[in-house]
Amino acid sequence: MSIGHTLLGLLESGPRHGYDLKRAFDEKFGHDRPLHYGQVYSTMSRLLKNGLVEVDGIEAGGGPERKRYAITEAGVTDVARWLATPEKPEPYLQSTLYTKVVLALLTERDAADILDTQRSEHLRSMRILTDRKRKGDLADQLICDHALFHLEADLRWLELTAARLDKLREAVAP
């Protein structure tokens, strides 16, 4: 996820302080990975340097000055361009799990056991996500659906690989 573009997009609704940006980000996108304040302020500093935001006001208080940031026209254009650019699908051609299965075969370990253990872990994660989806709002349901569909694809791969272990063992044998 592009943190900079996400913060810019949040600024399109109006100027905000870094604290407010962090809170809005965490509420909408950071359920599982909230932003650190340092990340927000370093990103805002970079966006300011690049002319994508400007300081809309500074408030003095008991602590450090609070800057209010506003998105510039260049920032709006940058967000629009980012939103219109499709994400590159990740084909997972360098899968750690595939590597473990092949290494298990090469070292005469039980590759089927590795696949079974991974299947159990995937099913456990799916149960947690399904429970979260059931209890969540629409945004949470959509995020969970995305993750569940990926886990389902992984499970299909696990089953297919388990069915082909003998052929794979022959193919990777030295």
C-alpha cells in the first residue's frame, strides 16, 4: 500500500493535522497494521518537499507546534494518477512454501507433512477471518473476503501439490 498516496487521498476531504491523518488512516485501513506517528510525519515531510501538500496553518500549544496540512493541485493530480493505475498482479512465482516442499524432497524429509501443517495453518487463519468478517462492518467484510479468496487459492495449490508429490520428487531429484 502506498502510505503517501493514501494520506494524500485522506487530505482531499480537507486540511488535517498529522494526528488526525493517523487516526483516519488507522480507522479506515490500519486495523491490522496501524501507522506509527513517525511514519506519518516523515511521509508528510516528503510530500511537503515534493509539493504535493502545503502547510495550511500552524497551531502553538503546550507541546510542539501542530501543522495542518492541505493537499495541493499537484497532490490531487498525483492521487488521481495513482488511483487510475492498475496494480500489478503478483503471481507468487517465488513462493517460500514451494521452496520448503522442494527442499524437503531434496533432503528426504516428509513434504506431505509440510503441506499438511500448512493446510492446518491456512484453515486456522480462515476461521479467524470468517469470524472477523461475520462481526465486522462492510469494509472489514471486504478486506476479509480478499484475504479469504487468497487463502482458498493457496489451499487449492496445497491439495494439487500433495497429489503431485511423487512426480515433483522425480522432477527435482539430482
